[in-house]
Amino acid sequence: MSKGNVGFIGLGIMGKPMARNLIKAGYTVSVYDSKPASINELVQNGALPGKSASDVASKSSVTITMVQDSPQSETAILGPNGILEGASKGNSVIDMSSIAPGSSQKIAKLCEQSGVDFLDAPVSGGESGAVEGTLAVMAGGKKEVFEAHFEMLSSMAGSIVLCGGYGAGNITKLANQIIVAGNIAALGEALTLAKKSGIDPKTVFEAIKGGLAGSNVMNTKGPMMLEGNFDPGFRINLHQKDLHNAILTGKDVGVPLVITSLVQQMIGSLINDGKGNLDHSAIANFMEDMAGVTISGK
């Protein structure tokens, strides 16, 4: 017996495994993506195909969006053939995309005017977390709506925290992305220093990962740098978008984001070099290029 009808819009690197985990948990999942091949792939996993975001919402009590940025979220939810055209009063929209907090607040206001509940609930954990169902969810919205969907969100996540009102989830996600970007940049710089100094970066990694410098970022991204494997789990292009939103939010509230701005410039240089679709662990390439070495030795 189905646990309920869930719609899922956006079947990218993160969206596909998230939708699969909902299916595995016993939900009836209707899906839509701009790429028909992605829809067909999920249908093979037991999903129902949707013709549009509106069509999916008309079949679902709660519809999740997992798209690239603010414009895509607004189009999927508010635009022609969007979720609000198909949703009924009392339904819910949960935007798990990482977007600008102000955009979340705009969407929330228009959802409320239509009698539809809303949560902004961006995630952290990358592709591996999406596959394993261990994502960290940072939610913004009303407590009663959050609690009503906690079990469903648990099908995709290991940590789910209500951070405040509308937009709070995305502010928390921006804070997360600032820390992740800074950690990756520092790790890349440190391992490049080791390599240029004639010390095996793998030895340095093993020596420091259990100390104060150790982190989930180090454990996840360090091996990629050491192997020279930058197959995308979270693309540089997307991290640039998140840091851009962070800088704009900092400007709005009067917080200078000095480190964030510096890493953003590094990322911009890598994108100009055609590396925007690499994993964000490739931020280390910026340090490698300046030093004239590669951490992996390749």
C-alpha cells in the first residue's frame, strides 16, 4: 500500500537518486524533467511519468522541486504549466533546490495566496548522500508543515532541521556552502604545498585527517584530489551559483564575505578555463596551476 502520492520535479544528479529513495520507501512518485530520457529512466524504477510540473502536482499531495537556481524554481512552481496551476488547496510544495532566500520568500507568499503550504528545504551531502539517503536537509517554513512531512523527508535524509521561517533553509544552505568552499580551497592549497615541497600528499592527508583539520569535506574531497578524479558529484558551476547568492545575501544584510568572495574569484577563473562541469574538489586545480604541480602526480 502506498504511503502517499509525491510529485518530483527535476531529475538531475541529485534529483534522480532522491526520487528513487522515495519510491523505495513506498511512496507513489510522479516525475517530470525537461529531459524525457530522465523521466523514462525513473519510470523504469517505478515512477509515474508526468507531462508537466502542473500535471505532476495535480496527481500529488506534495510536490518536490530539485532544480538549478532561483529562476528555475520560480518557473517550475509559479510559471505557466507550473505546480501552482495543478496543485489544490491544502497541498504542499517543498523546494529542495539551493536558491536565493528572497526567491524562497517570494514563492512562499504566492503559494500561501493559493492555499498551498510551502517549505524551502535545500540539502547538503552531494551525489553520494542523495544515493545513500543520508542528505542533510535545512528547512524554512511553518513548524506544522515541517512536522507533517518529516517522515517523507526522512526517506531521503539522515539529518532534517527546521532552521526558521521562509528562506531560513536557504540562508543555512548558503552558510554551509561558504564553509565547504573554504575547506576545499584550503585543502587544495595545503596538498599543493606538500607536493611542491617534495612530501607525498597522501602521507600528509593520512597524518592530518584525524586531527583538528579533519572534516567530512577532507574525507570526501581529499581522495579525489589525490587521485586526480574530478568526476562531478557537485559541479563547480553550481557552487559558483551558491557563492553568488551568498555574496548577494551578505550585501543585503550588511555582512562582508571576504573569504567567500576570494574563493568565488578562484571558481570564476576555473570556469573560464572550461572546468565548470568538474566536481568542486577541482577548486584545487587553481592552486595546482599557480604552483605548476598536480597533487595526484598525473
